[in-house]
Amino acid sequence: MKLPLSWLCEFIEIKEEPEKLAEDLLYSGTKVEAIEKIGGDTIFDFEITPNRADCLSVIGIAREIAAIYRRVLRLPPAFTEIPKLSMSKGRFVLEVIDEKLCPYYSLGIIDSVKVAPSPGWLANRLEKSGIRSINNIVDITNYVMLETGQPMHAFDYNKVKEKMVLRASKEGEIITTLDNIERKLPAGAIIIEDSERIIDLAGLMGGKVSEVDQNTKTVILHAPLYDPLTIRRTSQALGLRTEASNRFEKQLDPSGHRFAFERAAELFRTITQGQLVSRIKSVGYPPVERKFEAPISLFKKVLGISLTPKEICEYLSRLEFAFALGNEAISVTIPSFRTDINSPIDLTEEVGRLFGYNKFPKTLPTGQPPTVSLQIADFDQEIKQVFVSLGLKEIYSNTLTSASVLENIEIKSEVCLKVANRLIIDHEYLRPTLLVGLLLAAKSNMASHHSFSLFEVGKVFEKHETKNGLPNQPKKVAALLVNSNFSFAKGVVEAVLRKLNIYKESSFSKAEKVASFGEGVANVFVKGNFVGVVGDISTNVLARFDTPAPTFAFELDLETLKSLATETSYQPAPKFPTARENISLFLPNKTNFAAVLEAVKEGAGKNYYQAELLEDTIIGTRRSILIGIEYYDSAHTLKKEEVDTIRKKVLAALEKIGAEPRIKGV
């Protein structure tokens, strides 16, 4: 976002050199990408993070500068005159069909406007900010958008037929926008129509049929807040991005539309001689007051610096946060324009950035380094190392695929996500499984290799949506083992589970029909949670990809595995020798080893040291397992009588889960 320094100086006293101002803004969290000198003025190019919608304006940046330097913010004058009501024009109606699409707006009618080129100062400021000057009517709406952060639109009153209706578009509806492009709309775009046609692609660009021209005498001024997600989706679907849509996609100030409308009305009065001839209709429930209790101790804990309660309150005051100081906490009321503040942690960040990131003391860590879970990137790398160590080769495949490939792996294209604006004819669906790329890679390699193993880590795409309205995109890992066997495939999965310290809590059970797989497929569970499947690829699928049988594969959910993984814990070796013995058991077929392990721990109690599965065989309707168990005592070497007593307790605990010794009397 480009803004001239001269414009900022209207709202805040700035004594600093441009380079010093840019540096101080950076240390408080607002980055200046470039500084440019144009015609005696300085132009700042700001990089605004998506959460800071309040900074997408001159007032927003001026407010930041005021907070940094403890200076007074001067707001621009708004419309103060009593409107000259016109009965014929004052009853204009905007009907909103779905309030979720437009929960807030201000609307009014301005008459007797004189369309002309904008005065030099206004056109100059717009052009320095990267916006082309068109005429005084359009320029005022753009000027107020840059000044306040609230986009607005002016309709030619005489081109609108009867009342306006705001609704969601239907698939395939047509509008010609101000750039003379006829656009075919997706379902769900926000539009405004009159009694005859669509007149506005709301939030993105106005319609050609209602544009302001040299003959315009009366305008309908509309300052709305639209649903950000809907605007974002429409912008992506149409490939259309504007200054207005960039702001509407963010969480704008729900109480800012009225002030922006009044500011525009004042500029219409002074620049176009236009008169407000209707009451300003402001719609929307008052924003819910947001308050947070921030413990005073939280600021020291998070920031690592010692600030007195008085200093914390002073920083909050400079940011225009209202507060009440208590003995142990500060009750903070969030201003409506700070839609990014959602928790006490956000308040600590605000205090920290205003304190200055460059002022934080450099302190070396002390004590033992904490054991923390792996970050996502490191976690992925750990998993990849397991596969590489077992001889698998990593591939990277396209996330897009075709209906024919999906059909070949026995997945219906109707259940997959389809790309709205495909660039290649046979790349129109997002992959629902990593097996798509693995099977295509196997087909390509069969000419030069007879036996090989491939794996891939990446996201797959599911049709059902998450809470934020976007498709679910879980990260998974999959492998394809050509001319291999089930034992090796299962062994690779077990190696991953061992790496994550969750092998003992895992189990495998026969699965029903799974797309792409044959009859010998098993579900993989960890701590009772489904994490994936392993088994043979069906011969029909293999034939379509010119790949020989037997070929096995597995696909695991990395995000679920990461949430279940446990850190390796270390403890001193026993001072006294352990007592080890093997126990053979019959188990019900559905009982997993995790349940056996818990029973052993329960029976052995404080004398439990470790246990491992040595053999696992299916005999009829029962499982036959051999487990090795070690017992110990921290005070002395266990005697035979003590081991016998512990064993009896272990067997009693195992009987509770349906286990019985293979050799009676053990």
C-alpha cells in the first residue's frame, strides 16, 4: 500500500526523517518495503500483514505513528450539516436478502452533484497512492477508502430502476463491470440488482449499467461491510482483485462505515456541491464489546521483560485500548477497529511491539533444554529418514489429476474437488490420495526397473469443508512397494510407529473394501485412533498402470501421527539386575497388543520394567502371542519367590482382557 508522507502529516505531527520513521515502524511491527521521492513528496510503500486491516488506511498508519511517538491523532472532519430531505429521493430502499453477506452498511442519496475532474490536490494524492484519477465522484469514494480503510461505491441514481436488492448470485449469471468486461459469475458471489438487471459485483467492481458519468446529477452512496470469505472466494473464482476487494477480504471495523460515509458526504459537499437529501441509513447490530482479562504476570512470562503495571497500561492507552487495572490482572476493552485482537496473548504482543522488538534484552538460555515436540517440517524430515533408511525413494507428484486417472484407481470424480479455472484439460481434480502420483510414477519406471519402492509426503484434498470454510487438506505419507510382500509393507509402517514411540500402542485389523486396494488390506490404529491403511493394490488397478503384482502400499495420516507421537524419555538403568521371562498367551482375535501391555503394567505395578512382542500368530479364531517381560526392584535383586508372585498378578490382569496361558500352570 502506497501513501504519501504529506497525507500522513495531516493527521499526525511527524518530525522524523523518512528513513528513521520507516525504521521505527518496522521495530513496532509495520514494514516499509520502499521509500520513493516524487515531486518534493515522500512515498512510503507499506507491507501490511493480513490480520492488520486497520492499517490499510492513512488514519490506520497515522494511528500507529501516534502510538509509537506518544503524539495526538487528528481525525478528518466529517459531515455535520442537517440533510435537506427530499421526499421523492429520500425513500430509496436497499433490501438485503441474506444478512450474513452484508451485516453492516450505511446508505444515502446525494443530489445536485457536478461531475468534473478532481481538484489537483485530490488527484495528486490518489496517483501517488497508485490509483488513477477518473472524476470527482469516483475519486472521492477512492480517497475516503484510502483515508479510512472503508471501501464504498457510488451509483448513478437515475440509472437504478426502483429498489436495490443485495443477494447471492446464481451460477452463470452475467454482469458487465466498469472495465467493460462481461463476467460469468459463480454461485454465491455477492451482487446488487435493481428491478431489471444486476448493477454491482459487490466488493469487487461496480456494474457498467449504473456507473457515474458526465450526466450524473444524483448518486446513491453505499458504504458496506461484506462477508470476507465470500469476497475472497469470488475474487479467486473470477481472477479479479481490486483495492476494494483487498480490504473487504479482511475483518474491517464494523462501526467504521458510518464515519466513512459522513466523511465522503462532507467531501461531496465541498468538492461537487452535492447535498445529502436523505437520512443516512446505517444498518447492523452494534458490535459486541470485546473484553479480556490479562494477568499482569502473563506479560513477563511471554515477553521475558519486567514491566510495571503502570507501564503496561501506558502502552495499552497509546494503542487506544480502554482498561481497568486490578490487583493481579488488567481488564482491557478492545476498540472496534482492532479486529485482530482475540485473546490476552494478543495484548502481550501489542505491548511487546510498542516496547520495541529491538529493545528486548539478549539473554542466553539457562538450565536444561526443554523437551519439545517436533515442528511440522522437522517431523516430516524424521519420517522421510525412516523410509530412506529402508531403501525407499522419495517422489514429488502433481496435486492435480484427471477423471480418467481417478476412475483407474476406483475413485469416483464426483466425490473429489474440481478446479474451477483449470489450466490443463486433464488436470482438473485435486488428488484425494497420494496413490495417484505413486501409481503414475510406478508406471513410468516399469520400463527400466522390475522391483522398487517409492514414497511421497504431501497434502490430499477432501471435499468436506473445515470450520473456516476451506476444503480439508490433511497431510499424509504414502508408499508403493512394487514386487514386494505384505510383511515388508507392514514392517515399514511399524518402523514409522517405532520412530514415534507409539508402536506398542498400535494395532492392525482387517479392513473392508478400500479404493485401489485388494482383499488383503488392514486398518492401522494407534491408541484407538485410525491412522491409515496398508495392504495389496488390486490386480485390476495394477493392470491399468502396467504394474505387476504383487504390489503393496500404505497411506498414513501424518497430522494424526504427530498428535499421537510421544517424546523419548530416559531413565537411569536399574541398579540391580532385572528378571526376564517369556509368557505364551492365547488372545481373542480382536484384542490388540496395546491392551496386553496395559494389563502387564497393571499386574507388575512398580516392578514393571519393559515388555515386547516376540511372536504373533493367528490360530483359528484366536491369536497366539509370545511376550518377553522384564521385572525389577529398585532396592534389591528380585528373588524367585518374588518373581512368581509378580507373575501371578500379571496373569490375573491378563485374564481380565480374555487372555489365557498357552501352557497351563505357568
